[in-house]
Amino acid sequence: MTNALSHALADTVVVLDFETTGLSPQYGDRAIEIGAVKIVGGTIVERFQKLMNPGFAISGFIAEYTGITNSMLRDAAPCREVMSEFHEFLGNHNLVAHNATFDQKFLDSEFSKISRSYSGKFSCSMLLSRRLIQDAQNHKLETLVRHLNIASEGTFHRAQYDAEMAGKVWLAMLERISVQAGLLEVPFDLADKLCKASKAKANALLRSYVVSTESPKA
């Protein structure tokens, strides 16, 4: 069971991923699959995965890229139904996604269509990796999974698998923050601030956080 304190921690979040018909809901693109993992205290405790029918046929490119076909979507529940279920799953948790700008705009768009919103903050595992894993070849999810030696058996570009791998990358980075800052628990706000700091200032931010949280000397 989670409480307000646990929701302030970076290891208690919902990590999500969308597969979509295109790049921009502003131009009519819709979600066709959502995958998510709920992490509590650093452990995946629940999963959510659904295909959803956008109401029109998807392109051959999207079908090839995702492995999701029009025949798979034909009998899927409509977006509004799936997103209503996901709203219940999400609750008041903070959120994480890899390249969160993309997923957040689809989440906002799909929720707006059913008059739903969320109270949690949204952070980005890709931005955090750029601050903490600067020796990686690049910061694509697949590359980071290999770089961090995270065990993986599945297919990238499917929502559930990508969400799960992003969650594991996120937790691996929290470990690094914990060691560098000497913290037993990493606040979500600290991880989120690191995402938004420049690469040059990330280490300084960690050092300043350590100083600010040290007990005053007698």
C-alpha cells in the first residue's frame, strides 16, 4: 500500500509507453497500444497493457515498425475505454517515460478526449540517462539496456516491453544517484531536477543536494 510519502520517492512511479499511428496528436494521430508498469519501492507490482482501436486504419509503416496490424486492432476496445481503465490504474502516481515529451502529449490528448487528468508529475528516463550515463553510445532505450547489462527477452517497440525496460533503466539510474548522493531514498523531485539540468550542472546539483541535506553540525 502506498502513501503520500512513498509517492514523493522516485522508486514509486508508473512507467508508461505508447505505440501510436504517428508522431502528433495535434494532426489527428491516436494511440494504438499502451503499456505500463507500476513500481512501488523499486519493485514492479502491477502491469497494464492494452491494444486500442483508433477508429481508422493504420499505415503499413506503423504496422511494420510496431508489429501491430489492422487485424489486431479490429476487435480492440476503443481508445476512450482503454484510457479510462488506465486512468484508474494510474491513480495519483508520478509518471516516467523514455522520451517523455512524446508519451506525455499522447497521454494528455487521450485523457482530454475523455475529460480526465492526472495529478502526478511526469519525468523522462531518456533525459536522466543523458545526465547520468554520458559514456553510452546513444540514449535509445535498447542501447541503454545493453550498456547497463539489463537482462532482456522481448521485442522493443511494443508498449509493454518498452515500459518494462524503461522502468529497469530508471531504477538502475536511481541506484547511481543513491550512491553519488549518499541517499537511502531518492526523491522524485531530485531525479526530475537532474533531467532538466544541463549535463555540466548535473554533478554540481547532486553535490549541492548532498550539502543541503546534511545534518547541521552541533
